[in-house]
Amino acid sequence: MLEIIKNTNIDFMGKRKYTFIISGILSILGIIAIVQVANGRANLGIDFAGGTAIQLKFEKPVSLHEVRKAVEESGIRDPELQDFPAVNKVLIRVKKTEQQLGQVSDAITLAISQKLPNNKYVVDSTTVIGPKVGSRLRVDTAQAVLISVVGILVYVAFRFKFNFAVGATIATFHDVLAVLGIFYVLGKEINLILITALLTIAGYSLTDTVVVFDRIRENLKIRLKDSVESVMNLSINEVLSRTIVTSMTVLITSIALFFFGGEVIHDFSLAMIVGVIIGTYSSVFVASPVVLLWPSKKPLAKK
């Protein structure tokens, strides 16, 4: 593989005290975000908070500003609009309001008919999510994330050893918490698209961590006289170029999607950008140090 960095000798393990502080802060932000989401106090999308989504197809091109103005003048606050110019479609999402959910779509269509009489439209689809469904989706989402983390623990424990599994699991959970916490601080909407990004990030982080663990395991078998800490430093330095090349490839793709992919995947690509950076960081500064510090009566290297 292309080596953009050669013969490095960085003491990664020696910096673990400082990186644990950074990781602790990021994890605390994530825990706060989870608590706020569970209590319904975060910026939840209609998937989790409940609301109405209606998609309209117009005969002629339509301005989002005109549609937003028409909807807001009908008394509906903070509508979320997304346009599809190629097919003259507009998706309008409204979080739960004091109005009955079934009446929101009627109010939207009536307002647009009155304010934009020269541009006829048809209703492509209408989705209504009640508060109980949104609450259920929050529970199901939490279960999906926990099941994926447990799966990671079992897989890595089978492939390596239990202390390696603990390191990989903590690193993966750290990445999910960090991205969720950053999105919460930024005031970004927390919806199913973000959850999809979080699960994607978890998979990416695990892959990167397994590559590092593979090299550590190989070196532990042949460098029996060296300390575990020095072997870990050596192994991470050996795969550092591969880690940077892989991360940059995913990062450049995510940045391109962020700027040119449109509003539909804007938050997804942003989560991927943040997640790739944090996932690369955690595979070096979280997963391996946790393995080093985790108490184990058996030697790390299998004979």
C-alpha cells in the first residue's frame, strides 16, 4: 500500500493520559445527549418526536421561500423544507404541534393552494408519526446500537482475546457517544439518518481497530522480550501510513458528499466526517491503551 509516512517512532502509549481526558470529555457530552434524547429535550426529528411529513409534486418549478412563507402564514411554526428541483417536488416536515396531527397536512395543502394558485400540485405522500410511535422508535434505536456493540464484543473476543474485545468495544462506543454529543452541542437534528451514520461509523471504527490489533498480535508473538507497551507503539507506527491513507480516502468522499450531495444527506455526510476523524483517533489512542491497562492474568500473545 502507498506509504505516505515511513519509519515513524511516535510514543502513542505515552500520550494516553492526555488522550483519555479528551475522550472522557467527548463521552460525557454523548451521555448528556443520550439523557436529553431519552427525555425528549434534544432537537429530535419527527422520527423520534412525532409529527407530519407531506410531499408535494408541482406542475412548475417552485421556490422554497414561497412554500415556506405560505406554510408559516397558515400558523405552522418552524417547518422543515427539502426540495427536489429535478422533479418539482417539495418535502415538508412539521414536528408535533398543538394542532391535531391529522389537521397539519390539511392546513399545509390549504395554505399552498391559496398562496400559490397558479402552480397546481398533487400530494405524493403523507406520513403521520404520533408521539407514542416516536417514543417507541427511540427505544428501538437504543436497542439497535446496544446490540451492535455487544456483537462487536463477541466478534473481537472470538478473533483475539477478551481484553482486546473490551478495548474495541469501548473505542466503538466512545465514537458513537462522541459524534452524538457533538451533534447535540451543535443543535443538529437527531433523527434516523443520524442513527444510520452512527452505525456506519461503528463499523468503520471496528475495521480500523482490527487492523491495528492484528499487527499488535503478530508482533507480540515474535517480540517476546519486548514490553507490551513498546510492541503496541511499534505496531501502531507500522500501520500508521495505512491508517492515514484509508481514513483520508473515506474523509475526502464524505467531504465531497457534504458540499455536493445536497440537503438530503447533509447531516449524514457531516456525521461521517466527524466520525472518521474520531474513529481513526480512537483506534490509536483509545482501543490499544484500554487493552494495555485492562487487567489480565493471561499473556496478551497466544503461543
